[in-house]
Amino acid sequence: MTEVSSLTGRLLVAAPALADPNFDRAVVLLLDHDEEGSLGVVLNRPTPVGVGDILASWAGLTGEPDVVFQGGPVSLDSALGVAVIPGDEGTSQGSRLRTGGGEEAPIGWRRVHGAICLVDLDAPPELLAAALGSLRIFAGYAGWGPGQLESELADGAWYVVESEPGDVSSPRPENLWRAVLRRQRSELAMIATYPDDPSLN
């Protein structure tokens, strides 16, 4: 079996032609990607539900908008916390993932990539409050079985780009699809101007 090059920590940006309504103009942060499959959360699907309505103890740690985001179509009754650890944004690529060795992993969170981490929502928020920067709560996630994402990538359904810590906590998630594409130094920047309804073009 060919080894899968990990895309963990990268963004999947939906191509305009992607027909699945769950992922129309979606920006997905990949939290796990290996030969067993992929798991991520959609960063730009805010819901009208306030974090305080379902996870009151975490509400004070979430940024604006302080609502629950729909992370994807799978397990909508489960919640995932994704946060940025301040001060880690400038860490070099080589040292980013070294939490092994002599360093102890902090209680309550697991580094995904660079400054981005997964938060254990069962941990007491006060244990993590000092360490966390911006926190987002996601209901559900996006999941792919072995080889499924690779097949979609081969079909041109997604663009794979680097994530930035600010993507997780964007105060204007409705603009994230265009913003991520616009910052690319390639022909992808032109796709940011793609009309919402191509028939009006």
C-alpha cells in the first residue's frame, strides 16, 4: 500500500464545482489525515446557536462570533473544540510537532499543527484558560474513509493550501472562502472572484 502524505493542519478549500451542498464554499481544517482516513472541521459554517446555550462553561473563552459552528455532516450531536495557542504562531515548521521527548503534553489539549490544537471539552475550562488564545466550538465534523479524500482531490473537488492560525478564529467566517483563496500566490487567487451564482456571470 502506498504511504499517504499527511495533510494534517492544512486547509481544504472547496472548488466552485464541488456539488455536495454540505461543502459548498467550505473551508475545512484537517485535524487528522493518514492511510486510515481523514477528519476535519468546516471553519465557515456558523450556526445561530450560542456557545453559552450548550457549553456555558466554555462560553467566556470563545471569540467572536461566539456561536457554535457546524463542523460537518457527521455526528452533529458531538462537540469539538479547536483553539490557537498564543505565541506558537512563529514556531518553525521543524519544531512545531515536537511535543514528545522531554516535553510533557499539556493537560486538556493536543497539538494538531503549529499553533492549532484540539481542546478536551471535558477538561475544566479554568485549567486551560491561561494557555488558550481563541477557541471555536464545532458541532459535528467532516470525515473521509481510507482513500476517499485522495479520490476527491484527484477529481479536483478541493484545493489544498496552508492554514494560518487566524483561520480558526476568523471574526468574519462568511468571507473565509474568498479570503483564503485571495492570499494564495498562484492562479487560485483568481478563483476568489468566482461568482456565487455562475449563471449571473
